[in-house]
Amino acid sequence: MSIRTLDDLLAEGVSGRRVLVRADLNVPLDKQSGDITDDGRIRAVLPTLSALTGAGAKVVVCSHLGRPKGAPDPQFSLRPVAGRLGELLGAPVHFATDTVGESASATVDALADGEVALLENLRFNKGETSKDDAERGAFADQLAAFGDAYVDDAFGAVHRRHASVHDVPARLPHVAGRLVLREVEVLSRLTGEPERPYVVVLGGSKVSDKLAVIEALLPTVDRLLIGGGMCFTFLKAQGHEVGSSLLEEEMVETCRNLLERSEGKIMLPVDVVAADAFAPDAAHDTVPADGIPSKRVGLDIGPETVAGFSAALKGARTIFWNGPMGVFEMPAFAHGTRGIAETIAKTDAFTVVGGGDSAAAVRALGLDESSFGHISTGGGASLEYLEGKTLPGIAALEN
């Protein structure tokens, strides 16, 4: 890639200049208290922000949070993020109560060298996600007016053709931040010539969400381990009954074809934890994957599967993991995800956790993040990169 980096921008000098930073601060919030439950994405952007403030830049941060419908919605406000970002930076973060309105203009104008402002949720404006080029461009013009240069450090959003990701870079000198550069470097190792054996672990709910990446990975991986809710459609394709487990009936034939073409690379669960209901306190036990009772729902992979998957992982030299093995948010059904995560953490392989729920599981289960080679901040973006798709945010930085 021919992308200018943050170091290039710093070498030119940023003291006294306004730098617009697109960050991915889309963190989970507790529905009752509104508190941040996982600040991983906030911490991920700190190296870029600290480098800019340390060099005397006036830093204007913008991000989205959740999926508001193009208008202000208090439950998706970035105000709690501003507070946490200030704590982590060790300095107050000035918060604008709108994105490109009077508050934003006043907040940006008042910035001193080395200070940080955070604009309100980008998706409170229709122009951010609009499919109309003119509407999106008009919003990008307003955002670009707040910066003398632009830094994209929002890897979790680079697969979106949004104003702040795709259109603003065309209006300002632009560079990749520390996080985006690291993400691309790591994922390039997986799409180039990964050290073998190369083992991929895929979980999550739906085969349809992962079909493209499975198709892209099958020719290159040595083993593909499939757990999570998506495994039941594969088990159905093998002719097994799956009870009331998650099933994409329309994908059964596709899974059957994948199994036939996989040349034995795909490993599926041999046992699952089946429950009476989808509930944290539901009665449950471990059953063979080919013997799930008709009224039971599979919520985790079983211990024999954990052992089999772990054996495949222990000899790997490169590992990519995306998607939990079960409903890890419920302690009774977190053992599969924990077992696989702990195995990956203990290997000598180059390990990449593919963002999204996988990254959330690592933190929720209290695992040591430093035990993994890289934990991505972008689940969807990392998958699309591995699929070989052109990511609009990356393409914009290359131009």
C-alpha cells in the first residue's frame, strides 16, 4: 500500500494545527446505567491521540456510536465516552453537544495547542451514512472545515462508505493512524504467506454472515474449526437433527457443498451443551452433536470438541479466531469459548483475534490480552479484508 502514516504527518509538524481524527469509539453501554462496559476501543486509539497532543496539535475527534436514525438520540450520545477518554488521556476532553453545529464550532475554535475535543455522534446527521453522494459530500465539507489534516484511526469503520471515512480524506491531507496501520500490517500477514500450519476458528450466529470469508479462506487454510450458532447448519448438512438450535435452513445445501469441497479441512463439534431454553439458568447437559434432543437448543460446544479443537490449534503456527463458540455472556455456556481462547493464548503461534464478539469475549472472560498477538478492533472490517474486498476507508487513504 502507498499510504502516508501518522509519522509522516508528525514529521511535517502539527503544533498549532487542527487535526481531525476519525476514531472508532463505538463502545458498548449498559442499558440501565449508561456506563461503558468495555473501553477497549477507546484505549486502542490512545497511541495516536497521545502522539498528536504531545506534538502540540489541536485534536478534534469524531466517531459514531450505535445506530441512531440520522437524528439526535440521547441513548447514543458520546458524552460518556468523552469522560472516559479524558480519564485515559489524563487531561480533560472538551465535548461538543452537536457534530457540525454551533457547539462544535465553538468547541473547536476554543481549543488550545495539545488539547482534545470530541464531537457528538456522527450518525446524528443523515449525511454521515447517506447513499446520496451529494448529501454525504455536503456533510464531509462541514467536517473537513474543522481540520487542517485528517487521520483515520477507525479500523472498525473502514469497510463503510461513510462521509467521515470515505469522503473527508478527499478534502484534507490524510494519513493512517497507529491503529489502522497496525491492523493492516497484521491482516496482510494472514492474506500473504502465513506460516503453516494455518488454523482458523470461526464462530458466531450465522453461516450467511461468514460465508464469504469461508469461501475465501478454504483454499488457503490447513484447518477450519467451526463452532458457535453457525455450526448447527453444518451439522444439519451432515444429516443430523439439531433440535431447536439456531438453524439457517436456506444455507443447508451451501454448507453441504462446502463440506464436500473442503477436503477434510473443516472440523465441526462432536458434542454440544444443549439446554431446555435460551436462558442463563436453563437446565442443560452435554450431548453428542449427532444426538441433540428435539426440544433442546445448543448453546455451546462440548468438552470433547474443546479437546479436539485444542489439539488442532496446538500445532499451528498461525491462528485467526473470529466469533465465540457459544453464548459466552451466560456463564453456563461460556466454557467452550474460554477453553478455545485459553488454548490460543498458550500457543507459540502468531495469533489474531478478529474483533467484534471475540474481542469482547477475551475481555469479558478476564483473559490476558497480551497473550494474543493482536486483537482487532474491527470484526466486520477484518473479515472483509480477509475476503479480499476493497475497503472504502483504506482506498480513500491510498488516493
